[in-house]
Amino acid sequence: MDSIIDNPFLHVGVPETLKCIHPLSAVDQSAPRGYTRWMFIFDFPEVSAETTLSACSCIKRGLDFVFEEYPFLTGRLGPLHHPVKKNLIQLRYNDTARPDGLHWTSYENTSGYDYLELCKAGMDVSRWSIPHFCAAPSFVEMSEWPPAFTLQATFLKSGALVLCFAFHNSVVDEWSISLILARFAMGTRHPEPIPKAFVYRPPDISQYVDHGANEDFDKFPEWAISDSIEVEEAKSDPRPSDLRTRIFKIPTRNAENFWVAMRCYLREAHIPEGVNIIECLSALVWVFITRTEHGYPETQETGMKLFIPVNTRSRLLPPLTASYDGNTISIAEFAHAAVRIHKAKRTIDNGYVRRRLAQLDQLNEPMEAVRVFENETKFGTKLSSLDIGAELEFGIPGAGDGLDGRARWVRKPWVHSRAVNILPRRQGGDFEIQVCLEERQLELVRKLLEKKWFTTKGYTYPSSYRRR
């Protein structure tokens, strides 16, 4: 973004204690202005004043490790005036007086909070409300200066500890989140400070932006506006209250057998692409979603799109450092099967990413990109398959006994748009796929999946639960 963002005379209504500025790039400015939440659920068999205090002390130490490495996460986001561009935001923080950072609470063993019953039901947490389990606001108003990051620890007296991390989308992407969680786990495991992994420097991607470039949205797959025929054939976007979430579970052996069968088929068809197991599972679910919406895609010119996030740090030339903590995700779209998913990811190269950065940089209102993308995803499905935190050994006292301090469950709670999430899994564990669709279609997808490789665990919950 323009250097004018660093002009202190243009900051309006800034909280007086927030003296430091963390720069936000054109990509950050055009990210959806909400939170990405990840929930880690641990066995915590003895919930008492003593064990709770010990666990909270350890969690705070983990936060200290995080804030030392990423001081801007203690900050808040607010509006930024610009003489030309509209609807910009800024991130400000105080590097000398850090907040406590941890919110915690506990719940009795009542309906909806019985850990054993929740485990039996597959731990679908979409029934829980945001205010009860997450410290970040449900609705984000930039004029209220919402936090860049929150962490809430919730103790269920039925025997569980729930950690809910919330990261504002304008500050970090999910690849950055994985680094932050690893740093947090490092802090909870070690009672003494250890050397930092790298020295914090404000992010800068200006070298990759060609300020003279100017392309339209339709040159990029994730912003390609659906033509009138496809929009008319597609169902209208369901209201949040019409959406339901369900978790499908597939045993590891079934998934591996399916992967082998897929690769054998591709070899026999003389298709050399080397697809991985996640691409195969994603393709299976996506094909069934498409069939319940449009029939069999191979017989039609139009169909549902699949939007796939791609970490572009290594796609740029020269590569962007892995420790870069801003947003760099591009979206590969449209897959009829595993090979097309695989190929779509490969299309995101240095040239594509640089063109995309230039296009975002020249927008007078960065949120225009969000509106166009959200309009496009009304007629498609978003996929997330990032393996975040399932193998992290947190070492929180009393939590994760028998699992080497790891969480028993990792969840992405409160999904409220058409989405498929391949949930993080421990090595050797079963695959879990969280699907959010309109209720009628979700039931059709369930029947197709259960005829093939999947079993379903848990219940189907309305998205409206998330705000109660």
C-alpha cells in the first residue's frame, strides 16, 4: 500500500496507548474483515481451582512467547483516512505494555457441555455460541477498534479444556497461523525463555508489485464473474439460517484404498499427474456436491466452482520468506476431479501472483475484491485443507494426558458459508471432513457419501447457533 498509511496525521480516533503501526499490504486490506477461528479441545479430567490456575499460567506463558515474536497481535484494527482510497484500515499496537491476552471461563456439566456425549457425537462444535467460547466479537465494526487476535480458554467441568484462537483475516493468513500456533506450543512446553525463531520485521511485499499494471477482475479465476446463464441456473444463495454443518468421517484405510484406486485409474487413462490423498478426498466430496446441485458435471458446460486457497510464498520469485506474516493466499478454482484440483493449484505461479498483487494495489476501494469474491462464491464451494496443529504437543498441565499433550480434537467452528474443510488430523488418525451446505443438499450429499466410503458422526446443526 502507499506510504501515506504511515503518516501519523492521517490516523483518526486512534486509542492513545497504541503508538506502534503494523503496515497492512494491499492483500491485507482486501481480505474479508472477520475472524478465522481454530478450536483445540483437550481431555482435562480434573477441573478444579488448582488445575485451572496451573493450566492458565501455562497458557499465558505460551502467549508471552507469541507476543514476543509477533507483537502486533496485541493490537487493534481501526479505520484509516486516505485522500484517494476508501474504506482502508490500520493496525496499531503498544510494544511496551502488553495486555494479558487470555480470557477464560468454565461451564458446569449440563446439556450441551457433557464432554463424553460430545465425543460420542463426533465433537461438532457448531452448536456452541460464539460469545460463550470465543473472545473475539461476532460482528466486526472497525469503528470500535476490534482486536487483531484473541484467545479464550474454556473449562468444561465434564472433563475438557477448549482453546479458541481467533485471528483477524486482515492481519494473518492460515499459513501464518500455523507458525503462530507452533510458537505458542513452544511457550507452553518450556518454562524458560528460548531464543526467538527470527527477528520481527514489519512485512513488505512492495518489490513484487508492478504499480503500472491494471487488469480487470475477470482475469483472475477467483473473481471471474459468473455469466448470466450460470447465475440463473444456480440456486439463490441460502440465508445463514438455511445452512447446516455436518462432519463426515472416513477411516484411514478406506481413504488410502480410495487414493490407490484413483491413482491406478489415472495411470490406466495415461494421465501422469501425481495427485495426493487430500486432493482425491476433496474431489470426491466436491463431485457429490456438484451432482446434487447440477447433475453430472461431465455432461454439462456449467457447474459449481471449487475455490482452493494456495500459499503463494514459495511461488514468488524471489521466494517470499516463510516467516512473512501477512496475507499471501491466492485462490485456484474449478475442479471436476482430483487431477483438475492438482492442476489448478499449479497455475498459481510467480507471474500470476504478481499480477494479482498489482490488481489489488490499484483498487481505490480494496473491499471491492471481497464483494466480488463473495458474489462469485455464492455459486461455488470453498475448500480448506490446511493441517494446523493436530500434532502440536502443547504440554499444558492436566491437558492431553495420554496424547503427549496434544489436543484430541481440532475444529474450525462456526462456518457460515458453503464450504468443505478437511480437518487437521494426527498421524494415522481417521480423516474428518466438515461440510457446510443448505440443509436439503447436505442430506443428499450425506446419502451419496455413505453409499461409498464415508460414515457420519454427530449431528447436523444450523449455522444460526453460532450467534446465540
